[in-house]
Amino acid sequence: MKITLKDGSVREYSQPMAVIDIARDLSEGLARVACAGEVDGQVVDLRTVVDQDAQVNILTVSDEGGLSTLRHTASHVMAQAIKRLYPNTKLAIGPSIADGFYYDVDPETPLTAEDMEKIEAEMKKIVKEALPIERFTLPREEAIALMREKEEPYKVELIEDLPEGEEISFYRQGEFTDLCAGPHLMNTKDLGKAYKLMNLAGAYWRGSEKNKMLTRVYATAFGKKADLEAYVTMMEEAKKRDHRKIGRELGLFMMNEAGPGFPFFLPKGMVLKNTLLDYWREIHRKAGYVEISTPIILNRSLWETSGHWDHYKENMYTTVIDEQDYAIKPMNCPGGVLVYASEPRSYRDLPLRMGELGIVHRHEKSGQLHGLMRVRCFTQDDAHIFMTPEQIKDEIKGVANLIDQVYSLFGFKYHVELSTRPEDSMGSDEDWEMATDGLRDALDELGLPYVVNEGDGAFYGPKIDFHLEDCIGRTWQCGTIQLDFQLPQRFELEYTGADGEKHRPIMIHRVAFGSIERFIGILIEHFAGAFPTWLAPVQVKVLPISDKYMDYAEKVAKELFDAGIRAEVDTRSEKIGYKIREAQTQKIPYMLVVGQKEAEEGTVSVRSRFAGDEGSSTLDVFMDKIKKEIASRENRKMEKEEEK
């Protein structure tokens, strides 16, 4: 049996070998830090026996699969601790997730913050006990009997829903046994000390509002304490930057029980939103896009043709008009297709780049709603590009460069993922292969590093996703490029080629911001509400020292307003120090203090969020400076930050 290792070297074994034994054969040190294995590209348990030629990689916490295995084990240790402390608690599911892990439990009495401290202390005991973790399988009836004996109704339901013939595996550590597919570490002591319970939340069993609300215990785990401490610090900073809190304090948006998941933008929030949309229109006009607008409600027949009625109906709001089914659009693309089909097209018209700031509605579950990040109504900065096969690569490269321009403006780093065909999809293998190769070739020519995300494409085509990183290290998926051979076929789109014959165009779906609402939420947290001057809802606050100088303050504000600068006057009868502190709290980029001297000399005393007191200036000089800053969309930073 030949085992090919990650470095390309080959080892031969005369008998089947467990992954952990292969690790020991390579190095005892490697075996001590091994978390899981990867056999022919699939993450497996260290106990997995390899009995034929294979590519084998030993995974540690430095690998995504290894860290996920460590966190999965941590979820079992946490569940064991909960069962020790609260024996009547029923267990549901406990997977690892992107930033840690969770376990959904059904406790007799609600868990509290004090309970979390007790659970974490009990976890430490379990780790110290160094319990071996054993895997075993059972036939369906025996598996159900075991979980009934342990009075775990949620586990029984999971087993009963498994397909016939499915292997049913369990993991045992000490007195604790859990239904689980794995993989897991070899011993509880291998979990180490870098784990922490984070918070409690509610979660419906199996994600259905018709089922019981369970308690979800969120936690995280890392290979090193330093990594855990860095993560906890980041999360504390994230709490301070919570867009819901800052949005309320700055008067940007609100939510109301009259429309859960449907955000209300307040006057200052609308200034922010419209400024972003003005920028979007500017860069798209320069990139050769035309703007369209399509209806929010369209009939069932359209959505059946597009495939959304069959593949996306559970996320769509529907209604009946004149005894006919209609749907509120969850996406803009079918409307864009109808615009393309509204007149004859020639190869000379292509590529045709059509942008739309379309309002879409999607039925998100109430438990998944989160401020502006997950809403039921949002504006999507869609564009649909119709092109010939020869134009695919250049158009994808053009979109990638436009998205790079947008993210660079806000100071975002990003990484790229290529997502391939999902199980629920439509179209031929040939079309999918051609589409996927087109995206891959464009990325290769751009020199953009990317990872392949198998099976996560849209139902109508593969896609490129852009995951941006904010200033505290969190990632967000926003931009996307989706290549689509299916909709042009389903809607029988055509263009006349240079040969005079009819041909089928290729279609790109793409967004840069994604959801405008979500992007605003990300920007609020990225800048902690301290937006660059060009984006700030109020760019200048004029602060009269007393009511005597109110007329001069109003005159200054009017000149700023007439020059296109967003300015307000603080008309309250408060001390100047209080007004300055209030303006700082509101994250205003510039404050102009005016009193007797300024009124007599026709000047302003400039204070900024960036440098504090910037001295006296004539209004013309100040306006010239700030207009240049706004026009360049400069992201001026605080001087102390620049020194770092």
C-alpha cells in the first residue's frame, strides 16, 4: 500500500494503517499535535484506517480541518460538562463553526452567565481527566435504544431521520456518549486550555419556528492561548463597534416591530446611503454600464421560467393579483433578462452591461435577522452583463478590477473563493465545466490567489466570491461574480452574430457592495461610525460660543452648504466644551468654533476629529481644503493612528 504525503514523498506499508499510526511513523512530535487526517482530500478521523493507495495529509490546528476537529471535540467536552452539572438537560446538536462551536441544549431551567462559568470550570476538569475518546458504530435499532435509554429525544429523532443503510457512529469519553459523525481528537487532554464560552442565544430545533426554542451555547477554541486572547480582544472590540448600537446613537437607521427585518433609514442614514449610491453610479458610468430599474412584483410564470419558483420559492414572498400568482422579487436578474429581450440585439451591442439598484425581498427566518446584516428587504447593487463567449474572460477581469477599486477605497483587504456546482442545480455538465473554466482562467490571468469552495455555487452557475476583511480582522462575503449559461437558454435570449446567424449570449450576474444595507452595517463597524469626510452624514458642525454669534454661525453654515458641504449649526445654549464633546461623540469630521474674534475677522477656529485643534483659518481656505478632501474621497486618519 502506497501513501503519498503532502510534500510528494511516498511511503509503503504492508498492512492497513490508521491515520494516527501514519502520523507516528512520520514523527512522534507530529502525532502529538495531530488533530485529524485528510485522505484523498477528505477530512477524516485520526482513527480512520487507510487500506489502499491514497494521498494522506496530517492536519494540525494550523489547518482548517484540524482546527475544526479540535472545536468539534470541545463541543463534546462542553456537552459532557453540561450533563454533569445539569443531568436532565437534553442534547440536540453541537457542530464546529467558522469562529468556534456551539451546542443546542434543552435545559430544565434557563442557563445564565453564572452557569457558563460553572460549565467552563467543569470542562477544565474533563480535560485534566485525560479521557480517551473512542468511536463505535451501532445498527439503527440499537442506536435508537441507546439514545432512548439515555433519555435523549432529539438524538432519537436524528437517528430515525437518517437514510437506510447510513452508518450510525458514536463517540464515548468517560461516562459521556454522543451521536456524532466526527472527526474528533484522541483524548480530552488534547483539547488543551485555549477555549472559552462566549454567549447564550435561542435557536429553534432544526431551524423551524414550528419547533421548540432551544438554548444555544456559543463558545470557541484555539490551539494556543495567544490566539484565544486575540480573538476575545477582537470580539470585545466588535461589541463596541456593533452597528446596531452606533446606528442608533448616530441616528442612521431604526428597526420597528411593525416590520421585523425591514429597516427604516433615518435622515442621516439616507445621506450615507445616497452618498454610497452616488459613488456606485459614478464608477459604473465610467466602466460603461447603463442603469435600469425593473418591477418589484412579477408573475409566477416568469419565476418558473427563471427556475426560482422551483429552487428558491421558500425564500420568496408571494401574492395573488387578478386570480394569478405573483412573487415579490428576491433577485433582480429575471427583470434584467426581460430588458435584454425587449429588442433585437447584435454582436455589436455586446458586451451589454446593465446595472440596477433594485429593492429585493427574501423571507429570512426571524431567528436569523440581525440589524442591517441580515434583513428581509434590501437594495442590491446588481449588474448583468450579456456577452459573447469570446468576451467572458475580459468581462470577468473587468468586474474583478471594479470590485478591487471599491474595496481599496474603504481600506478593505480581501480574499477570493471559486464556488462550483451544487447538488441542487440545473444545466448540463458541459455548460458547468465551460463556465467554471471561464472563471478559473480569468482569476489565473489576473494573478488573484483563490481557494475552491466545492458545491457552493448558485443553482444556475459557478461563482467567484470576494470576502473582505475589516479593520479588526473579521471577514464578510460581499462581492460576487456568477457566470450563467442557464437563464439565457431558459429565456431563449439571442443576438445576431457577425455571420448573420442567431447565437445565445452568456450572462454574468455580479454585485460589488452586495446588499447596500449590509455593506452600510459593515462600514459602520469598520469605521466605528467615524466615516471618512466624503461619506459622513454631517461633515462640518458649526459651534457658536454663545447665542450672540448665532447669526455668524448660520452665515458660515450657509456658505458651506452652498459649496456642497454638509454642515449643521449647534444651536443649543450650552457651553462650548460640551458642544465640542457632543460633536466628537457624533463622530463629526470637522468642528468650526466661532466667537467674537472669528465674527469680527471673518474666520473660523478649526477643530477636527483627526488632529484636534488645527488653528484659525479663513472660511475660503478651509472650504478649499475640505472640498479637495471630499472630492478625492481621502480616508484621513487620526494622527495618533498614523504614528502607529
